[in-house]
Amino acid sequence: MKNGNSLSTLSQLGKRVAYLRKERHLTQLALSLESGLSKSYISDLERGQRNPTVEVLLRLVKALGVTLEELFGGVVPLEQLIH
């Protein structure tokens, strides 16, 4: 079962992926083709409904032209947002 914290973190990561994608003027389909992930996976990820593996994260950073650090920029645990 997923707890609220992981959902919040996944939601933040999804928003970050969407932001980086749009900043690069990529559609979900273009990112899908570039990363080798399905368009539906990209969509689910951006909505915080996927918990990506390290392999998936590495595909995304390569496709987006960013580092893992840049990908996770601004993504923080819920506790840090509350306190």
C-alpha cells in the first residue's frame, strides 16, 4: 500500500518530468520515442501514478538531457514541505 508521502513525492517527480519535457518543447510522444518508454507510461508518470525504477530514471535523464540531480531538483519529502 502506498502512503501519502510516497504519493506526494511521486506527484512532485511527475510534475518535474512534465516541466522539463515542456521546457524542451517535447510532447509526451516525443519523450516516449526518445526514452523508449510508452506514451502511456510517460503520462502515468507525470500524473504521479508510476514509481519509476532507476533504469527508467536513467532513460528519462538521457532523453531530457539532464542529470539525475537536475531531474530531482525541487522534489522533497512531504515532511519538508510541512515543517
